[in-house]
Amino acid sequence: MARLLWPILLASAVSLLPFTVFSTFLVPISEDADSGVAAMGGLRGLGGLASLAVGVACAPLIDRVRTDLVTAAGLALLGVSAVLGAAGHFLALAVFCFLVGAATSVLGPALATAAANRFDSAAASGRAATLVTATQSLAAMLAAPLVVAPGLLWGWQGNLLAVAAIALVLAALFLVRGRRAVVAGPSTSDARIGYLASFAALARIPGAVPLLLIALLRTAAFMGYLSYLAAFYDERFALEPGPFAFVWTLSGASFFVGNLITGRLTNRASARIGTERVLQAGLVTAALAMGGFYLTESLPVALLLTAALGGAHAVVAACLIGLLVRRCPDLRGAALGLNAAGMSLGVFAGAALGGAGLAVAGYPGIGVVLGGITLLALILGVLVRRSPAA
């Protein structure tokens, strides 16, 4: 499957590189732009807003246009944004953040939809879509160390220009594939469904709305936890940035392994345990681990719970993708597009809610807030399990 989908998997990894370069070299970027780190870091919020707005607006269109052409457009926009960012001016970097957010809001759903549509069976489609998300989680874990070495040779601007070159080459590849597919025959997606009618049709699919809400809540809980992870380890265990890199790698590796294994096991035709049950189990584990994490005074226990949280959220994320792909065969693009938009909203909601909990009751307050969000997702998971699968 990976050999068949390699262009899609490569594009999914490249889509994470612009913001990885931006985050990794935030300090030198701020210095070159004659700006403060806080002001420059805040520009990434523009990307989140663009991702939310463009993701919702374009979600139904992914089912109406060839996914290869959507991918080519997204990669081209990503390449152009990287060139603009390399200019180094504050305004150029603001436009860079906005365009990257807009590009990734359509790239992720389009790539997952394209991977799923390459296969006829629902099980294989689910495995293909979760393979894309697993690749993205692996890229997120490995990208930061990989961009540091080239950056020492040609600086962060060189990194962005290299990303632009790779993105534009891939865009040309997908454009050629898309044109060949148009010549070969019509799209397999149901283009008869109108733009606004796509949202109504999706809402009528059993379990679709609860699944999308779970995606939002799960992301809010996990990203709220990650937003204050370094500060927690520093205050509770006096862990400096160097040793903390191990914690980040542990969390990322747990997420990648959990996502990959769950995607394979739950999307088998002969799976003994239903995906809905696995989804609930992952949410229960995440809620318990979240509550225990902020109460522990033991570093080994904290590391164990960090791994458990990464793995549990990966299980939930993989189940959500698999269920959306299988339950929405004619509206996969719209479902995955709204899923990505909800996750973008969850990133900011989680950081804000976690900060509120920290301000009111310290780290136990974060545990209560984020654990409560996870419990809400669990309640919705019960609704999904009780809804008919067809």
C-alpha cells in the first residue's frame, strides 16, 4: 500500500515542513524581521484562522474536483507561500503564515481522500487514509531535527526555498496525474450533490456529526495538553529544554505507533472488535491518563502517562478517520475537510481553555478542564457506537 501511495505520502510529509521551519527557527526569523518572538510566533494564529475558514468553505468542493488537481493547487500555494516567507519581512511572513494555513486546510483532506479512493473496499480505504495521517505524525516528529542540519548551511531562508522547490515539483507531478485522469474518465465522486446540500447530506449520515465533534474536542484536549507540556515538566521536575526533547520524542513516537497500528487493525474486514469500541476505549484511556498526569510527582510515572496520552489520542484519531471514510463514501472529502477544520479550531480552543484552567487552579486545573473535554468526547463516542454503521 505504501508503494502504491508514495506520492501522496510524500506530499503529506512536505505539507508540514513550512511551519516546522518557522517554529524551529523562530528566534532567528524574529531577529531578521526586526520583530519580537511573541509577535512573530503569534503570526501562526493567522494560519489557524485561514485553515478554519478555508477548510469549511472548501470541504464540499473536495468531492467535486479531482483530488490530484486539488493537491496540485495546494502544493503550488504552499510553494509560493514558502518563497514569500523567505523574503524575511514581517508582512511577508504574515502572508506566509496565512497562505500555509489555507494550503494545508485543503491538502490534508484531499490527500486522505485520494488515498481512500484508490481502493474499492471500505476496509482498505480506511487503512489508506490512516496511513496518510500516520505519515504526517511521523513527519511531525522527525521534521524538526532534519531541517536543523541544512539550516546550518544555508539558513532558514534556504530551508524555505528548498521546501518551495520540493512542493512545486510535487505540484507539477500531481497536475500531470490529474490531467491524465480527466482524459481517462470522469471523477468517481458524486458531483450531483450541491455545495450547500453536501453539508445537509453529511449531517444525515448516522454518526457523522458526533464524529466531527469528537475530532474537535479530542484535538482541543491533546493540543491544550501539549501547549503547556514543556512548562509542566520544567516546573514539576526541573527538566531543561535538552532533556525535554526526549519527552517530545516519546510523545510523538507513541502517537505515530498508535496511529499506524490502530489504522491497520481496525480497518480489517475480519476485525474482531468494532472500531466504535476501540474509539471509546481510547477516549477512556485518554481521560484517565489526563487526570493522573497533572497529579503525579514521579518523573517515571509522568513519562509513562505521556506515552499513554500520545498513544490513546492516536488511537482515537485513527478511529475517527477510519469511521468517517467508511461511513461517508460519497462525501469523504467534505467529511475529512470539516474534520481538519474542526481540528484547527481545537488547536486554539485547547490552548485557551488549558490556559484558563492553569490561571484558576494551576496544573490540576488544566487536568480538570482537558479531562472534562475528553469526557464530553466519550459521551459522543457512545452516540456513535449506538448509531447504525450503514
